Amino acid sequence: MFSGYFAAIVTPFVDGKVDLKSLEKYINYLVSSGISGIVVCGSTGEALSLSPQEKIDVITTAAKIADGKTKMIAGIVGSATQDCFELMKNTENCVDAFLCVCPYYIKPSQEQLYAHFEKLSSSTSNKLILYNNPSRVGTSIAFDTLKRLSELNNVVGIKECGSNLSVFASWRLQLKDGFFLLTGDDGVACGALALGAAGVISVSANVIPEMCVTMYQALKKGEMERFSAARDMIAPVHSVLFEAPSPAPVKYALSRLGYIQNELRLPLSPISEQLKARIDDVMKKMDLKWQNIRK
């Protein structure tokens, strides 16, 4: 259910407000690419800059647009368990799973992390994917805690953004069958997949979704020449989209493709003219190579 390439989508803005009209055009483009699913209102979606009602509006609108044609995962980003629960309660009927990040800033203990996720798990019949991103939130889910959480019926996977790729090999052998290991790091996606990750929750897939899907499918089919060509073509895109705090670079790229306005909310701000030129150059060169690979 949660294998493949998922796009961690941005939240379009226009004149300071959420741009639901552009959201429709943008999601339809992703769905048409064959992407496995979309993650709405995560960190790439500037969840910390959205009001509770804006999050509900974006998630429910995205679900209507996707209309069952691709998997819908809602980001649950918050430090207060009750706030997380409220968002889940208002959106659980329109998504396939919730992606729940560790509470940030407060650095909870392992027992507190377990209590937080167990409370969210018991509050819904929907599926939960845990999200471990220690560099962002200041704490990490220890393996023993992960194993306990994985035994809860509706905790079905984890998006892992730690620095140790070997966990995708070791965890897979120690956790229950069917528990999905996903990476959220575009730069090491190929390595994670090779070590047993089921899929990728990707920023790059916003602007090159068809290419990401092609690379993933080539790897799964053992078409190594095709996989290698796609991997090497995509690598510069991964690099350039993280030369400034995300999602500023990917929002610029999406604006150049004509799907959204290049607008963010403070403290994020638009990228430099120099980085814009680099993104334009990378995308142009990549498009020429892609025409040959897709034939």
C-alpha cells in the first residue's frame, strides 16, 4: 500500500492566502505522472505556517481533487498531542494514512514519544506512518521504541530521515512483515531502496514525478541500465533543490513549470537570483536527457 514514490507537496499561496485553485492543477499534474501518492501539509507543505483551519481546508480539498486516484497521506506536525488529535479527527475520513512527526522543540523522552504516538494511534482507525527526522525536531525515535510502536495495529510504517542508511537493512529484518520503511531524503533514495526501503517521500518528485517513477520501476524490474541513466540524470535536481531552505527552491521550480505562484510565508523567503538561474539550467539540461531515456 505504501510502496513507491510519493510527492511531499507544497502548499500554494497567492496574495498571502492558500491558493486552492492552483492546488487542483498541481495535484492533477502529479496524479497524471503515475506517482504512488501525495503527502499534504508536511514540512514541505509549510505546515508550521498554516492555521488549523487552513490545514483542514488543504487536506480535504486535496482529497477531493485526488478522488482516490492516488494515495493521500496527511502530515500531522505539532508538539501538542491534543492539537495533532484535533487535525486527525477533522480529516480522517478523507485520507489513507497520517504521517506523524515527533513533537518538536520539547525533546520528549522515549516513553513520552511512545505515549504521544500511542495516543494518536488509539484515537483513529486510520493508518499511521511515523516520521523520524532528528535534525529537524531535536529528538529521535530509538529502535526499541519503534519496535513497540510497530506492534500497534494501525502503525504501518516509518519515514526515516536519519543519517544511517544501514537501518533500512537491519530494521527490515527485525520488524513485523509488511511494516513499510520509507526514506524522506532524496539524495540517498537509491541507496535506501537498495537496502530494502519500500519507497520514498520526495521533494524532487514534485517537479520530476515521471522521472522518479521511471527510476523506481526500473530498479524494481532489474533494468539496471535504465535505472542508472535515470539516477544520474535526477541527481543534480536533488542537489539544487536543497541549496536553500526547503521548500523555497521547489516552489520556484514549480512556478517555472506554471503550476503555482512563487510565494512563501515568513520566515521562509524566495531564493536568490543566482539559485534561480542554477535551477533553470539544471532543469533545461535534464529535460533534454529525459527525452532520450523515456523513448
